[in-house]
Amino acid sequence: MNDLSRDRIVGALDSVWSSVADLCAGLTDDEWATPSPLPGWDVRDNVIHMLGTEAMLSGRQPTAQVDADSVDHVRNPIGAANEAWIASYADASDAEVLAEFRSLTAQRLEVLRAMSDDEWEQVGFTPAGEGPYGRFMQIRVFDCWMHEHDIRAAVGRPGHDAGPAVEVSLDEMATAMGFVVGKKAAAPDGSSVTFGLTGPAARQIHVRVEGRAAVVASLDAPATATLTMPVVSFSRVAGGRDDAPEHAQRCEISGDAELGQRVLANLSYTI
């Protein structure tokens, strides 16, 4: 079960936002403009997306509007809102974008740390459906860590593959693995799948199918299929990024190869 304690989640947000800021502080003008593994977005757009979401959560609205039909990579209202924030900072320099990112994330950390327990636990909207505010912030950790790696992939600077933000992001991704295995990959009743994630943040995620697929703490026997891959590769494939095919090649499948390949082919679940 996810640990949604405020200190843990806010600490992970602090960690990922600091990592993003430190990474971007060392980028050249050309690197800021480098296309990322997200269609239509360069490095700068990823940073604006992150700060725009925190601005929205602070009660602000974008100053620009975007016709969703005019942008090829926009598929839903969330995508249109993201483009509005990007357009709102069109005239800002890269340095100004980074300064705004630092300022907004610092403000958000202050707000989150000052929240009461009731506010943190209040059930309401999250991108994954209704849930406590702490779950929303867990998703924010995951989203920002994913976009940090979009930036890292674009500029060829790997890193941040362990630590609080990685652990929280893996907790969030684990919540979707029942859906991936049972619904998307249609694993048969009685089967099981283990994701063996390797690297500094190594862990195992087990899914058992008994009527429905669910993540479980352990299995009584070896999984029907086991997918072994580095943590970052798991996240790139699950995130459906353009660099997913090369990361999928780093996955080793044991057990039922057909089921394992079907799970790998259906691992992408983010919108």
C-alpha cells in the first residue's frame, strides 16, 4: 500500500524539483531548444509544463489561449491546457523560465508543508480519479520525474535513478500494473506477472490475476512471466515516450514468453 504521508511526498517533490532546476541550470541555449521524446515538445516546453501545473494549483490561469485543433500532438483538454501555459511563456527567456520554475516550486513547497492533516487527506480530484490530496501530489512527483527524464534523454545527461522521487514514482506506477496486466495485456485467470526492476532503486512489482488483476506484496510461486529491466527503462516504456522502443530492448523476459511480450507491448498506460 502506498505511503502517502505528507513528509514523504513533499520531500520527494522537493527532491525532484531541485534535481530539475539543477539540471536545467547547466543547459546551453541549444539544449533548451532540443526536441524531447514527447512529440512537439522541446526541453523548454517540459519545464513550462511543470511550472504551469504548479501555477494552476496555486490558482493562476494561463495568459494565452490555444486552439487545440491547431496543434497536432494535442489529443485532449489536458493537452490543450498544457499548450496554453507554453504559449503564455513564449516571450520569456530560458533564464526567466527557470527562475519562474524555482520561484513557483518554492512557493508550492511552503503551501504543502503548511497544510493541515485534514487538507492533505481531503478526497477530491486527481488525474487518476477521486482520491486524497496526497495521492494527487504523489502523481505530481511521478509526472515531474518523468519530465525530468524527458529532458535528460533529450540532452544526453542520464541520472536521478535513485532517491525519494524515484521511490514515490515507482509507487505511483505500481498502482497501474493491475490495469496493464489484466485489462491491456489480458493475462488469463490464474496467471501472474513480476516486474523485476534493476538498478539503484531496484524492486519487484507482483501482479496476480484471480478474477481480476491486482498488485500483491508477494507470490506463492514463481510468476507465470517475469519482465526484468532497469527502473528508468520501465518508466520510459510505461510512459509511452518516443524512446520507449530502445528501452524495451533492455527488457529480459522469462517464463511464459508470449504473455511477457504481450505485457511489454501493452505496458504504456499514461495519457
